[in-house]
Amino acid sequence: MEVGQMQRRLVDYTKSLFMEGFLDAQFLQLQQLQDESNPDFVVEVVSLFLDDSEKLLNDLTMALDQPNVDFKKVDAHVHQLKGSSSSIGAQRVKNACIAFRSFCEEQNIDATLRCLQQVKQEYYLVKNKLETMLRLEQQIVAAGGSIPMIELGF
Amino acid sequence: MELMKSSDNIIQDRTQQQHKQEPEMQAQEGQQEQGHHFHVLAVDDSVIDRKLLEKLLKVSSYQVTCVDSGDKALEYLGLLNNLDSDSTASSSSSSSSSSNSSSCSQSSQREGLKVNLIMTDFCMPGMSGYDLLKRLKGSSWKDVPVVVMSSENVPSRISIRCLEGGAEEFMLKPLQLSDLEKIEAYLLKSLHLSCTNIDKDDDDNNADHNSDNNNDKVVNNDSNIDKGNNSTSMNNNFSKRKALSSEDTESRRPKIKGLAVAI
């Protein structure tokens, strides 16, 4: 596949992520911050997010598995995950966290367990999407092309 | 130490000059080579937010130091285990403008340490942003502007409390390039205060590396503001999002009265 085709495929793919709500404008901000002096900025931030989130999801799973759930602790973890997903533009994860927090406030164990599943699902979805997108970018760069900037009218 | 820092800044910023969103780099090159940069201390427990903030600040040509807690911030500023005092012997001579407590060249336990702005997350484990703010305002660093950030829609009683505690502003995360323009205003304001002090003292003007650059920075205000405007135009795509957030926050961000920018 030649570079032009790859670039078009990347643009279409990235746009779909925005259309489907996986990513929001904050992700565009990250891309805009990337430059020649730091060409791996987005990759680095995404990696940080993925590592951080895996850890938080593990912590959440453990915290909700306790006989006496400490909802304050659960809420603190969700707050962190909400913050990081918001900072990276992972919109659906962020929204799932917002819902999660309201159930933490209610100390509703069933609802929070469902929320955890929901957040995990959204996380794995966006992880998959981001990794696919970054792989496409890598392929373009490896073929000597440049990564096209996405411009969306929000 | 100041001179070494300056050359580090030059090296750092040469790489930033390739940034495609800063067409004004040619004009600013002269200014940067004088080696004066605002130094921002960023405090946030989130590794992602630290990385993001660091990038935003570096893209805006600021020197950045990131720490992950209020305690680390105090330690960096030399405020832990110490009485907060301007009169420590080690902070005299070589560090600039020791005669005035301007925010541009704050004498401290760490010789030559200059911090022009502190940006801190509000919600942190251990020492909160508010606690850090209070500690700073009760210390020799009290004249350094402090901006508090939060990812939450924080109730206004909390944001007002921070403003009453001496914070310049309460900002919503995630920060954007457009938010950096406001930060520039606080930095220039602090510069204006220190420049009025410096003008009174001719010796400082000659001997002081920093104050020379301070004067130059005042002269070059327009290019700084322009840079800020360029960032805004780059963010046209986000205009709707920006508008939304400013409407949402209008009620939560009490206006800062009397913000005098030295233009």
C-alpha cells in the first residue's frame, strides 16, 4: 500500500474515532502539541495513559472485591482515571467514570460493580483503537510519509 | 549558575524553534538568546497531567520543573525544614536582585533559584493544592503568582477560597494552549512589579543579568502577546469547545479585579 493510501486510511480511521465518541477535541490538542523536537509525544502520553489505567482498573477491581468496600478509596481511583482519560481525550472512558462516581457517592455496590465493567469495556475499546491508530501512523512514518493533521469542525 | 541555566535554555529552545505552530520564531530568537525565560514550577500528582503541562509550557517557551506533590514543591523551593527567611546568607551576592523581593528573582535557600509562576493541581493526596498555596503565601515565595488547577467542576466556594488564599486563578483541566495566554498575563504582571523595583536601583540594572533581561522582556511584550494570539488561531477548531467551557466556568471563575498587564 502506498503512502497516500495509508494516509487516507489513517485519516478516515481517526475521524471515525471522533465520530463515534471514543476521542474528543482534547486528543487533537495532544496531536497539535507534537512537533519535530518531540515526535513521539502522542505515543508517550498514550502509553502513560494505558499503563496508568491498567493499574487503576486493577486497584478498582481489588477495592470492589473487599468484604467491606471502602467507597472513598474507590472514588479516589475513579477520580484519577477520570482525570487522565479527560486529559488524553478518551471521552467514553471519562463519561463512564463520571457515572461511576455518582454511584460511589451512593455507596451502591451493585451499581458500582456494573460501572467497573462498563469502564473496563470502554477502556479496552479505546486502547484497541488507539493502538491501531498509532500502528497506522508508524507504518506511514516507516514508509517515509508524514502524519496528516486531522482538522474537525467541532 | 544563572549563566549555565541560560545556555541550557538556549539549547532547549533551539529544538523548540522547529515547532511548526510558532511562525514568529525568527523574531523571538533574539529575545531567547538573551537567555531569559520564565520558569514555571508545576505540581501535579498525575503523571499524564504533568507530561501534558510540561509540554504546553515548553511549547510556550517557558522553562519547566515538574514535581508530583506539594511536599516536593516545598522541598524544591527550599521551604521544608527551614524557617522561611529572605536573609539567609547563601542567597545573597550572585543571585539577582536580592535587595527586593520581586517574584522574578526570588532569593531562597537554593542559590540563584528563580521561579516566576507556580501551577498546582487542587486535588492531590497528602498536601492539597490549597494547603500548598497557603504555605507558599506564608513564605518568602509569597510574591510568586500561583495558579490552581482542577479537573473537577469545583464548587465556587472552593475556587473562591483559593482566590482568597492568594491564587491568581482557578483553571479547569485539561489545560489548553489558550489557557497559557492567561498565564502569560500573570507572568508579565509579576515582571512589571519587579521592574518598577529595579528601575529605582541603577546598580541592579548593570550588574544583574536577570534584570537586563527583565527590561528586554517588557520591551518585547508585544511579541509575547502575539505568540499567544497565534496559539489562539491554531485552536480555531476548538472554538466551540472553548466557548462552552468559558460559559460553564463564567460563574465559577470570579473575575480577577485590577489585572494590570505591563504592555
